[in-house]
Amino acid sequence: MTTSAPSPGPVDSPTRVRITDPADLIAAVPALLGFVPTNSVVLICIGGPSGGGVGTVMRHDLVLPNWYEPDRAETDPAMSAALERFAAVCDAENASKALVVIVDDCTDVHIAVPVSGAADWHDREEIEGIVRRWMHEDIVDELAYLLDACGTKLIGAHVVSQIEAGAQWWSLGTDPRRGVLPDPNASFVAAAHVFEGHQIRRSRADIAAQLDPVDSRETALVADHLDKVLDSTVLAMELAVQRADPLSYARRQLELVLRQIANLESGARLLAPEIAELGAALTNTSVRDALLALSVGDAAEAAERMFLLLTRSLPGTARAAAATLLAMCAYIRGDGPLAGVSLEAALTADPEYRLARMLDQALQLGMRPAVIRETAVAGFAAADALGVRLPPEC
């Protein structure tokens, strides 16, 4: 299961948008998340100085238990763990209220109405639909209990099969409201986000596809060169120590990365041996720590393009390092979804990669970019220790 990174900041600033209707709220979810969710549970924190501002927005895959297992839990353990994380973020944000939207493409509006009195149990589809509604209710009940424990009131729970114009939605619990969604692309929230330079992707899978490895022959060639470069790196570092200048090789590696970022920005195409040398540089933690500062500097956009290329081209720990740097760039500029899939790629490449694990935990806890930025700014000191001047902070 994967959890999308929370939205890094309130969406009602600098452009303020008022949402009062559940249909408008559901239609705004893609803009709030940065992509169109499918089979998901989405929680929207509400609070702030006005008491009505939209705060962190969280998403997790919708995980339902096997209803027919005799010893099943009311809520799947993975889903329960996600709900606990949702509540922890609401607690940390002091959110006074929250709303939940369940997107389930197996639901049907015709079975969305609660069953009362006698029911016709001869229609298998109707039975499965009723059971599915009960499972949605279980999720909402557990979430409401967890939120109540941290002082957050769940003020609405809505279900939709897909978020698109004309889709029908309905409410859970005793809320009788239901209706038809307006066009999400025409919502005021979507317009505000696009105006402010944010992207709204078609799906989370589209974001992840941006990180897919390049041509298999090229990645194999890069991997072969990387093995050779890493072998020579050990010897080069030993020689630097013998010359009483242990940081000299790391300094040259950092300078190499900066040169290649500039080359890539000017339109150059990096070859497999050059990519391998960059990958070896990123496995040096002194170099990687210094490169974190690029996410808050004048060269942030160029650096992000480089880290994306390296994520798609490198294997193993080198890919984990590149993806973690990409995640830092994305999170600092407010692109939580890209940060989330980048960290997922990093931890798939190297499950024990410590910096990726730390950043992933920060994302799951809803830490703001301003907090993460402090980690990035520390990269300037790391670069200074190597004797390299980075582009200034902006």
C-alpha cells in the first residue's frame, strides 16, 4: 500500500476559495491532492485562524477486508494504520474539523441508500453493494473515533465511484445528501491551483511513470559503468587520505555534479559513462548532503531535472540517492505527490536508505516545507566544508 504525501500547505492562500457544497468539495479533491485519485480514502483537514481553512490533504489506497472470512476485522489492518496516521496529522495540525471522501470504483449509486426493514437478498449484486457500503461505514466509524480522541470532529463523509463530471455521489451515516459532481477541471479550486503554477495530473500512476527507468539497454550500460566507477572511487579516496587532503575527491565529485547540471541545462545529452560518474558521486554522503541545498537555491529547477534523469537511469543505492534528492526538490516547492512517489522509488531501490526513510516519515506526518527546508539549507554548510560555493539560496 502507498500513502500519498500530504498537501504541503493550506490551499486557501494566496487565492481564497470558498467551498460549501459537498459536490464542489469532492470535485476539488484532484486539485487539493495534485492528481485524480482512484480507489482511495481522502481526508481533508479544516482549521487555521479562521476555523474554516483547508489544511493538509491526505490520501491512502482504499483497502477493504474480505467480508466472507469468518475472523475478519471490521477494517483491514493496513487501512486502520493509515487512519491512525490521518488522525496523528490532524492532531499535530490542531485541526478542528475534517472531511473524508471515499473513492471506490466498485460502488454503485443504486445501492448507496441504507437498507431499512426487509431486504430482497436474492440479487447478488445488491447484496455485495450493501456489504460494500457497510465496509465504508466501518472505515468512517473508526476514523471518527480516532479523530474524536484528538479533538477533531468528522463533519462529513462522502462516497463517489470516480471523480469526473456527472458522477453521482452520496453521503454516509445519517447524512441524506447526494447529487451529481460538477466538472472538476472547471472548479474554482482547480483554477486557483493552475493560476498559482501547480499541476493536476490524471492519476498517481502518471506521476510514478515519470520515474520509470529509461531504455533497458541504456540502464544496463550505466550499471556496468557504475560498477567500474565505484571500484575506482575507493582507490581515489584512499589516495586523497594519503595526500592528507581527505576531502579533495568529494570536492571534485561535487564540482562534477554542478558542471553536469549546467551542461544538461544548456541542452547537452549525458552519456552512460557520465551518468555513472554522477551516480557514484551521489553515493558519497558528503556530496549528497551538499546537493540538498540546490533545492532551495537559484538552480533548483535545473537540479530537479538532473535528479529526475539520474533516478530514471541509475540502479540500486545510486538510484535511491537521486530519487531522494528529487523528492527534496519536489517537497520544497510544494509538490507533495511527486515527493511521495520519488521516496517510494528510493525505498524500492534501497529499502534501508536512511535519508529516504526519514523524509518519508516526515511526509507521512504532514511536515510543512518550511520544516523540511531547514534540512536542505544545511547543505550549504556541507558544501562549504568541501570548499565549494553553491548557487545562493532564494
